Amino acid sequence: MQSLQPAYVLHSRRFRESSLVVELITPTLGRHAVLAKGALGGKGRRAALLQPFVPLLLDWRGRGELPVLTDCEAAGAAHQLGGPALYCGLYVNELVLRLCDRGDPHSTLFPVYAACIGELAGSPPENAALEPILRRFELRLLEELGIGLALERDHRGQAIDPHRRYDYRLDEGAVPVAGAEAGYAGATLLALARGRFDAAGQRREARRLMRRVIDARLGGRPLRSRELFRPTRTTP
């Protein structure tokens, strides 16, 4: 690298005695990993900086999958996430780690990620405030992966009717169905498309739909961060 690169830490793990393998999200390389040699040694200044939700400026040297970190400084104050917002932030980080391959640029994802973390840090702790932030990020992430959801028109191109109910088929889109409890309300699909929900029922249905889509993408592999939400009786 020739200049400092903006980045956020998604996850880190110990490597040998005093080093860290650090998984990052960056604006030009997407998900990327570096080796922070000696980060745990000495006064541990780098280890203190290489934490999630801290805006960073980094430099590294070397080719291959694990270049060596050579410079590290904070680009701003750490976002203070606590309680449910912290769980949401860890969930967002795990989504990026699990769904994005290293080296795929995903050039528009970095500002979306940074905005999401900032919104979580400034949000009230209630589900009504946090869930729309997660839904907006999930949708943008899926768009980056080439599997964006069609939420404003059904499988035949007709405008979604807020008063009808729809099944959402991953290979077709929204398909009208009969029954007051079947599928998802059209109003929920439209609310999800605009990223704002008028009722708790819409939030629950949107969460159920997004979980189904993401689980299909994960191939049935569980997300560990969802376990953090068990005491709150909600999961993203």
C-alpha cells in the first residue's frame, strides 16, 4: 500500500505469542486481512486500537492473503455501542465476515457499513429504533452480493398491494397468496423497501423474511452473534 487506508476491524484472533490476524472492511479492497505483528507485546497500543467500531487509518506491506500491518492510527473517536446496539454491531460484523469473500471490492459497502455503525451508536436501545437500521444494512449487503430483493413489485411486475399478502420465493420474488396469516403483508414488503416501519407487526415480518433470505445464503450455518440476543427474546 502507498497511503493510509480507511478501515474498520470486523474481528481479530491471536496469532502465535504476540501477534494478531485482523479481519477488516475497507473501501477499496472490501473484506481484507492483515497480520499485526507484535500487537499484543510491549504496551499493546496497536491491540488497543485494533478493536471493532473504531474508525482507523492503516498501512500494510506484502503480497498474498496476509500482508503485514506497518502503520495504524485512529481516524476518529470509537463508536460507543452498548447493550442491544453492541449485539447489533457484532451481528453486522459477522454478516460481512460470513457473506463477503476476501478480496471482493464491494466498493459501496464500506460507507454503508460506516453509516450503519454510526446509526447504531446514536440509536435508542429499543427494537423499534434498532431493527430498521439492521434491515437497511441487510438489504444493501444483499444488493452488493447480487441478490437484492424485489419488494415493490410482484413476480409478474405488478405493484405490491399493501392490503394483500404475499409469499416471497427466493427464485421468483413476491407471489400473491390467499389467507389472512399466509406469507407477508404487502405493507411489510413496502415498509422494508423504504427502511421504515409503522408497526411492530411489520418489523416482526420483515425480520422473519430477512432471516430466511440470509439463512439460505449461509447454507444453514448458524450465526454465533444471534445467540447474544437470546436474553432480549429477539434475534436479528
